[in-house]
Amino acid sequence: MNRKQYITAFFICLLCAVSILPAADALVERYLSAANDRYSEGDYTKAYEYVNRVLDMYRDDTLPENVTVIGEMIYYDYLGVLKENGDEAGFIGFNVWLENFPELSSSRIKIRSAEFESEIARSKNAAATAATAVTTVAPSGNTGTAGSAPVSGSALSDEQWLQQLEAERQRSAEALQMERERSAQVISSLDNQSESLRSVIEQSTLKNESANRNILILVLVISAVLVIVFIVVIISIVSSIKTTRRQQEQFAATLQMVAKMNRIPSERVLLGNVADIYGDAYLRSAGSTRVGDNALPEPELTEADRQAVQELAVKCEQVGTEIDVMTGRKNNSKNISEMVYKIALEMGISQNTVMIYFCASMVYDIGFLSMDKDLLQAETLTDEQKYIIRSHVKIDVSVFDFVPEQYRAVFIDAASMHHENMDGSGYPAGIPGDKIPEIARMIHVVETFISLISRRSYRAIFDKESAIEELKNHPELYDQKIVSVLDCII
């Protein structure tokens, strides 16, 4: 086999491996999205079914954070449905899943489970007490009360009394036997349901184990091929390193030159001159610290559009101030919006889009306005409180009724997706890479940077250079293109 054949075999095997993994990721994303949609609609039973399909795919792996967060919320509300309906059989299945995935067993789920178990125990005790009462027959003399045959005129003889007592005992024994048979049927039915559930889980486990074995075999085959191909291609790689390095140095030099050319005007044209386009100095109070020499180029907007954007910016500044008061983060909305504005300019985004990004980044945390102020400013949080705070990204689109319809999608993206990570480990949807809207990726980088250089009671303050380095060390979380632009402008 010549060198060309080795390389061809390597790429065929690599293509097979790559085609399997995205298919599994796509399936997880589809089920997780379906579970999230059903949960938002209040269909907790269907959401429970979908999220269990996702969990089944992580039976032998650690659950991602976004799956844990969504799964805990769905499990908590589905447990409420079981409790309300008194569904003991469903509760048994619920506990089996919870044992397999203890990451979902939060404190509030444990409390609700304990309450449901207590209700089941009280129900069974009441049934047992009723059965005991049926079997208890007290002698009632000659008056003909319940449980004894009527007595005529004169007193019964001893023999008649014994016969009557024996008949009462016989009837009580028959009633007790019938109750025992009914209880046995119920227990048998529950056992059958539990056995069916265990069978389904075992079958699913076997399928997963089989799939894992196939993947392991494929990985071993690919590894063996890689070792063979490595020996073949190493010479070619070494010979191309010098050429690649020279090209990278040229490219880096070009980037530095372009960044220097762009940075000079962008330092002069800051937020202070936005007012020159739209009228009064309504944006100067939104975080600008300097006024440049030249105004920004005239945007291609009608007079009505310019007026609408001006009113939108003023409203966003008001709402942003309310959010800062609620969260106790002074000037946070202004700091975030100014830095997003500068980054967008540096990236060459159109002026009209830059203005909408600026407005949206002032109100990206609007979900906090519906929460308790004391909770948002608490120094320590329980697990349940953390889940509540994370839910601020689940917004009702009606909160953005003040935004013109043509810009509303950008505001919704900023508010709901600014905690998504580049590797798909964020929340609420767990989407990766370029699937995350550009405005959300910008806010994620800027919010983390400002948090690192600000005072926090639980850690030391980073200087700007160290904060940028921290962002660069986590490409799985932050868009490195945006981090690089941020590094240029600070």
C-alpha cells in the first residue's frame, strides 16, 4: 500500500467517526428542545417523557449542566402531577429514574417526594383500619342492633345464640377474605407494572451497552489506523511546518496592521457622538466617557426610524437602570452596552445593527425584574434558589412590547441566550457555536469580563490583562473572535 492509499483509508475512517457523533448530538438537541417546549406549554407529562429520552443517552456519562437544570425543573413539576393525581405506580417509575440519575435529586424534589410517600402511607393505613373495623363484631344483647339477627319476644336459648354468633363470625371471615383478595390483586398489579418498567429499563440498558461496544470497537479501529497513518504522514507534516509558520506570521502581521488602522478612528468615534445622529444627547448618559472629533456616518434610516430608535434607547436606559437597582449592580447595564457597542464597531457591523445591539445589551437581564430583590442580592444561595435565578433567561416575550417588532428578535436573543456556551454546555437550550446569536455571544464575553474586573465578596479582583487571559483560556465557553476584539479595544 502506497502513501496515497494510506491517506485515503485514514480519511474514510475519520469520516465514519465524525458522522456518528453529530447524529447523536442532534438527537439529544432535538429531544431537549421538545422537552423544553412541552414544559413551557405546561404539559409536564410529555416533557417528562422527552427529557427521559435525553437522560437515557447519558446513562453511562456525566450529565451536562443544561440537561441537569432542565431535567430538575421538569422532574419537580411532573412529581407535582403524580402527587395531585395520587399516581402511586407512576411514582414508583419516577423513583427508578431518580435512582439512575441522582444529579436531578434536588432538595425541593426530596421534600415533595417525602410528602407524597407520607400521603400514600396514610391512605394505606386508612384502608387497613377500615378492613379491621369490618371484622369487629360486638355482642349486642337482645335488642337487634347492627351485626346481630333480630330477636323476637323471648330471650334466645344458648344453642340459638351460639348459632347466631357462628353465622356472624362466618360472614366476617368471608368479608375479610374478600378484602384480602382485593388487596392481593392490587399488590399483584403493582408488581406487574414494576416488573414491566424494570424490563423496559433493562432492555434500554442492553441497547445502550451494545451501542457503546460498537462505538468502542470503532474507536479502536480508528486509533489503529491513526497510528499507521501517523507514520506515513509525519514526514509531510514536518516539511510543511515551516511554510505554515511563515504564512501565520504574515497573517498575524496583517491583522495587527488592520487592527491598528481601525482602532485609531474607533477610539475617536465613541458613544458621545451617537447623539449627533439622532438629535439630543440622550445617549451620553448611557456610559460614554469621551466625545470624539468626528460624528458617525449617517445611517440609512428614515426620519420615523430615527425617532423610533431614539425613543427605544431612552426606554432601554430607563429599564436598564431598574434592572441595576434590582440586582444591586451599579451602572452594569451602561457598562455592558458601551462595551458591546465598541466591539460591534470594531467588528465592522453596520451602524444600524450596532445601535440595536447597544439598546438590547442594556436590558438583556430583564428577566430579573420579575424576581425577589432580596434573593438577587443574597450573598449565599441554596440549590433551589440557584435554579430560580437561572430561570431569568426564560422570559415572556410580552416584556419587550416596548420594542418595535422589526427589532424584537434581537432583544429576545440577548435576554434568553446570553448564558449559552460555545461547546453547548450552557443553558437554557444548550446550543453550540454559531447557532448562538451574535448579540448573545457578545454579552456573554462582556458580562464575564466586567464581572472579573469588578469587586466580588467571594474572590479577588482581576486586572484587565488577567481577565482577558482568563477568557482566552476557555474557548469552550467564549467566542474567541469576540475576545480578541475586546483585547484590542480595552
